[in-house]
Amino acid sequence: MKRVVEQVRALHRLEPANGDHLAALRVALSVAVPSLLLLAAGRTDLIIYAVFGALTGMYGRSEPHQLRLRHQGQGALVLLTGVVVGVTLSINHIHSWWLVAVEATLAGVGSVYADRVRLKPNGPFFGILALGACASVPTAVPWYTAMLIAVASSVFSILIGFSGWVRRRSWEPGATRSVPRRSAAGRRELSVHAARYVLAVGAAGTVGVISGSGHPHWAMAAAAVPLAGADLPSSVRRGVHRIVGTFLGLAVTAVVIIPGPWTLAALYPALQEPVHRAVVLALLVILFQFATELFMTRHYGLAMVWFTPVILLITQLASPTEPRVLILERAVETLVGALLGILVVLAVRRSGARPRKALPGLPARRPGLLRLPRRPGH
């Protein structure tokens, strides 16, 4: 019972602040500049590519400048790969089962790369999110234009992350990021962990396609969330945070995009006009991204409350759809995906994990379907 209480408390515990406002300002600025430029050009439909490029700024937030520079370069590779694959699928009108197969494969490859270079935030989540989002909206410009926007936004965010060096001129000679040594056990560990991503993402996408959802990529992204946890309890917590945070974020989104007496449209009638609507949504994307990064390392659920509107608003700017259908599908897909991700975490276990300690209430000797070595420091 004591362990149960500890896990319940961990669900709503807010971790201590650690310069989060500075990291949030960097990411918000990285999103704001390219987004405002596109807004001024009247192309808010292209903000989706700028935002995914700007998420490069989320990596290496607390590292020295030269390490952050390298870390963000590695994060940019994951994000931009997702964008280019997603744009390619969109241009060629490749959806449904092919989307599931491609995204599940990229999730596995991205998992190996993310684990090998120790990306923080963990795993390939943002890369597969970018893939699914870009594949789900029509590409209204040549593919190279979409990629140029994403690359330019990514480079700008890296420059923002490195800009502090100009003032401090601090450089640590010989500083390197800690990465695991390669070994046979390590390679097996990476392979099995990648297989978990393929299994979870593929299963979630399959359910999404069979159900007839117009956005199965949301289920696939949600399924990847629990797999980034360091151990079983943190994996389950991340899944729960994803569900609860997304549902609260959908309530925020509903206030913004659904017309009604209780929504933003009632307070700001000009929101009904397409031009004013695009301006307001673009500005809210910047504000919500700041709030997302402010809580990303302190409480994942709170971060999702604000990140959910970011994704839905840039989707609406790129390809407007019926708000109520959009919100309902996001809720269902997130619930299904997160639960499937948790099931994969429970089924595919790491070597040395103790079920009783990992998840209170489970039998002490209940084995997983598969065990693999723990990843030190992950």
C-alpha cells in the first residue's frame, strides 16, 4: 500500500524548477520568429513546418554551449527526417497502411539512434510526431519549400541555443556528452528496445486504421510516449500523464477553436473572420509552446496540457477541419495509443526489473514476455 501511495503522489508531483524559464524563452523565440514571418507573408498554413523545425531547441537545454550545439544537431536530424518523410508521404498521397508501416519503421530506427546518442528528450517521439503530422496535411507548396522552412527554423533555433556563448564566451575543452560504450549486450538492448517501438507504434496505427480514424498518427505518437520512461513506474506515469494532459489540453483547444457562447469566439467575435482567426491561432501557438517547455521537465502532464493545443492549432492552420471531430479523434487516438504503449511496456520487460517494485499491486513473480538489460543512466 505504501508503494501505491508513492506512485499516486508521483503522478501529480511538480519537480523543482531548474532554469526552465530560460529554456522556454529560447524555444518560444525559435517558434515565434519563423511563425511571425510566415504570418506576415500570409502563409500561416506553413507554420507547421516552422514549428517542427523549431522544436530542435528542446534538446540539450541544460548542457554547456558546445555540447548543446552537438545535441541539438542530433535532435535536428530526428526532427527533419520526420518532416521530409512526412512531406514525401503527403505529396504522394500515401496514407493508411503505408503510413503505419513507414512510421513504425522510422520509430524503430529512430529509437536505435536516440538511444545511441542519448537524446534528451528521450526517444524518437518528436520525429515520428512530425512525420505523422506532415503526412496528414496536404502539402500546398513544393516539397523543397516545406523542407527549407523546417531547416531554416531548425538552424535558427540552434543559433538561439548557442547565442549565450557570445555573452559568456565559456567553453569547456574536451567536454563530451556521455554515451554508452558499444558492446554485444548493448547492441541487443538497443535492438529489443527498438522492437518495442515498432510493436507499440505499429499496433496503435493498426487500430487507428481499422477504426476508420482520420488521424491514426496520433495513436502512433501516443504509443511511443510510455516507451521513453526510464523504468516501469515512470513509463506508466508518462502514459497516464499523456492521457490526462491531452484531455485537459483538448478542453483548452475547444475554448479556442469551437464557436459558442463559452468559447474565445464569444469574447473575440473577429475570430470568425479567417484573417483574424489565423493571426490569433498563430500567436497562441507561440504562447502555448512557451508554456509547454516551461513544464516539460517538471511535470509531463502539465506540459501536454499546452502541447496538445500547439499540435491541433498548427494542424488547423495547415488544413482546417471540423473542430469537434478533430478534438474527438484526438481524444480517442491518444487514449488507445497510450494504453497500447503501456501494454507493450508491461509485456516486454527489462532484465532485472522486479514487478513488485516496478508496479505496485502486481504479483512479485509475474514475468514479462521478454527481458532485456537495463539501460544505465536512461
